[in-house]
Amino acid sequence: MRQFSVAAVVNVPRNTNTTDLVLRQANKPSNPALFARLDGEKNWVDIPATEFRDDVGALAKGLMASGIRLGDRVGIMARTRYEWSLVDFAIWFAGAVSVPIYETSSPSQVAWNLGDSGAVAVFAETANHENVVRQAATAEGLTALAHVWQLGAASLQELRTAGQSVSDTELEERRTARGLDDLATIIYTSGTTGRPKGCELTHGNFVELSDNALGVLSDVVPEGAQTIMFLPLAHVFARFISVLAVAAGAKVAHTPDIKHLLSDLQSFQPSFILAVPRVFEKIYNSAALKAESEGKGKIFTKAAEVAIAYSRARQGGSVPVLLKAKHAIFDRLVYGKLRAAMGGQVKHAVSGGGPLGERLGHFFQGIGLQILEGYGLTETTAPVTVNRPAMIRIGTVGAPLPGNAVKIADDGEILAKGVSVMRGYWHRDDLTTDAFADGWLHTGDIGELDAEGFLRITGRKKEIIVTAGGKNVVPALLEDQIRADALISQCVVLGDQRPFISALVTLDEEALPKWAENHGLPAGISLSEAIGQDTIRNAVQKAIDKANASVSAAESIKAFRIVPTDFTEASGHLTPSLKIKRTQVLKDFDDVVGDIYSAKKPADR
């Protein structure tokens, strides 16, 4: 199958914009809560649609009174929190364009986003963030930047007060001045290579994609559903789901500190969540390590096997009676406890940002948490395709959402077209021209379509390794399997123009103490001490051998090195969306790579 398209199920008037989604909910007699905030550290307090609309309007008036004009760009640099969405919609109500900035960005990164977009103002969460912004402005001469507002209560109140001179009529004229074809936001790519590019996403990208997605996901995100947001709102995935929730009348809570996620899940009790695959890997591995430390490792392993078999059987259309019985037993012993740890009410999870893998997909489906894996880019406002409850095939990233189409080029590259696709790169007509061909966006990923339109991702075009012997190797096929091991944090497969395939591996610092204790090593062992232990090396070799079994001998990993530090965003080796910066890894660990290939070529296994 080379091409699959799905017609739109909702036709949106061209004069619509994202602010109309708020009014849609505020005008309902039910007046659904759109957000929830913690009252201190105990109770979640609902924010009804009318309250959100009024506050957004007050802040938008403040922006107008401060000189923000139609189409001006305004930055947002903050952690995931309620005020992020509040000012995002206020910017849209004022007819302006929001520019997200990761709160971990360096002054040079901030300067690029603000300078390239021509931002005239920015919201910074804290005084530290404001200092970073001002350093960037001074260093790069960002003379257009006229305002830096903090997201604290006092600063936002000053903005509301400033807007009291702006009439409701003026606000409505500004709010309605934008339509589907107008620019809503400029989201800069994470930048695994080179300078980040500004993706121009329109109001139509958000509104048409949201309404069409709800046409097939109404069971997942109905009015009254609730989720807790912990992914960065500066990333397109979390940003789109936030807008989708407003379009549905669903409730969003926020937890900026991942350390509080477990307790927040249990107190808020979301009905659906969204996460990247690494989060689901961590949940599984933590549960497995905990069970092992309590002497219940064999029980958990068997429970996992039954969950996966049960899910596979259900997908196949028939579950044997004995398997049903085993599943019921483990539901009481194991699965129910895992669901309770996530709040007890979660029925669905949306996974994006990378491949989840069949094993984890079937495991979570088998324990009663249906993971709907999807696929998309910043350039496609997040999802182009997604599995849905009534149309799911685990191991794929689903079929195109209504209003979208997917095509496989002759070289295997995935092309996309439809309501989700950006209009181009900000001030880079050359890059826009390169990215599109006959209206189709070149994604850079490779994959395949089946006859029913389900898309399977098989790799990243630019990351395909060609060995010295001419063998093409897709590193993700090996890396994803190796990273699934509880002991391992990251894996980077190497071998381009080299005689054989190798890998750099990092250990999971959070999982290491429990793993070490379970395997007869000191619980307080450091990373540098751990990499010299035969027990550790043998465990990593076992994970690599398991991954090697899925590929040919020429594609298998012949040598590896465990490096004494993890690859993180802080170390400069991961993007904020947790993608590996391969070029940076190879540069920083050039001596380790050199050591691998200076040794005698390993024999084929």
C-alpha cells in the first residue's frame, strides 16, 4: 500500500480561530471545567469555561493596552503549569502569535527563538527565567523585545489592571480578526541537527485537527474527561492535546515536577493521560524491579506474559478460556494495583514522540490501559495518524486522522498532507520548498502502510547507517529494544562507514540501586563503579543479544561500551522531547568510539 487518505468529518468555517473553542464551552449550559489547579498542595479546584474565558479576556486586554498588535509574536518560557495555557489563549484573544520556549533553554537558544521570530514580548515563569531572557536580549541586541512579564500572580494582576481601559468591543474586534488560515504559533523544532526551524502552525491546524480528531476519539476525550499534563507545553504534542481538551470540554491539570507525578495521578484521578514511550518503559521497569525486590519477580513476569498474550488474543479476535481465567487472577493480584498507582480511573493513554513497541503496547492493553500510539512531527501539529479504540493495531501508529493523508515514497519515506500539516517554515522559503513536493510534506521518517491504512514506522531516513560493507542498518530497531531493559537508560547504535555495528550504552541512574541490590551488588554503587562490574556488563550483553536476535548477523551489535554518564537534556545529548542528538554524542564520546574500532573486529555471532 503506497497511499491512504481519510476524508474530513467536520468542516470548520474559515473565519474560526482557536479562541472560538473557549467560547464554545463557555456558551454551554453545562459550563464544563476546562482546567483544575491545586489549592495549596491538597485539593484540586475546577476552573469553569466562563471563568477561564473572562480571565483570558482580561489578560488579552492587558496585552493590547501594552502595545501588542495584531500578528505580533509573544514568547512563553515556563514549565508546564496552568498559567502557560492561560497566557497562550490570552495571546490568541489579542490576535497575536505565541512562541513557546523550553524553560531549560540557554540564553543563546532563547535569543535564537525570540530574535528569529521577532518577538516583541515574552512571559517568563520566574525571576531566573527573566534573567535568562534579559541576558539573551542584551547579548544579541534584541531591540524589538519591549516587555518581559513574569507568570506570578502579582505580575499577571498588573497586566489585568492595565487592560481595564480596553473595551469589550475592542477585544472582540481583535479576537475575531484571525481565521483558520492565519498564523497561531511558531514552534521551533528541537534541533537534533543545526539551528532550530520555526514551524508556522495556523489556527486551522489546531481547530480543524482538533474537531476532526474528536470525530473519532470522542470515547477517549468526551466532555468531562480529565487528564494531567506533565510533558512540556513548549512541545507540540502536549500543546495540541491541551487545545484538543478545550475543544472537547475536557479538564486539564498540570504537574510541573515529575517527582510529584505519582501522588498527583492518585489525587486527580485522570481518565486519560499522554506520555512519551520512555515514561511507559519506566512504569513497567519500576514495577518489575519492585516486584523482584519483594520476592515476587516470577509472579510479575508471569503476569506480564499473560497480559501480553491476552492482548494479542483479543486483537486476534478470540481469547481462550484458560487465558481468560489466568488474566482474571492476575487482574486481582497485579494489574489492579498498577492501575491504582495511576489513579485508578485511567482507561486510555496517548503515546507519541517515538516508537512504543509491540511488547509494551500489548502489556498495557492487557492490564486494562489502552495505549493509543500515534505519529506526527512539530510540522504536523503532532498527530497525522493515531490508533483509536474502535480501530487499533498494536505495533503500528494507527491510520490517518480525518482530513489527513499519508503516502510512502519510492525510497520508503513517509509523506503527509492534510489539516494537520504546517503552512511552512518561518522566514525560510528555501527550507519550505525543500520540505514539500506537490503539496506533500517530507517527514524524514521511513515506514510502510498496510491495506487498512495502518502506518508502521521503521526508522529515520537521516539516521540509517551504511556500514563499510554496504549494509543498511536502522539503528532504532535495535535501540528501542535495548532501552526497554530496566537497567539501561539510553543506547546509541553506531557503525556508519565502519566495519561492524557497535553501541554506546548508559545505565539508568534511578533504577540502578534497586537493580544492584536485587543482583547482589551494593545498593549505593555509583555509575562509574557499576560499569566495571561483570554482573552489569553481562546484563547489558544479555539485552543486546536479545535485540540482535531480531536482525541479521550483519546488522547485529558486535561490540559495546558502557559510558559513565547518562545522556540527558542537561548534558546536551537529548532534545527537550527526549530525542538523541547523535552528532553531539559522537562528538563528545569520540575517544570511546575510537577505542571500539581500534580493537580487533569481533567475530560474527
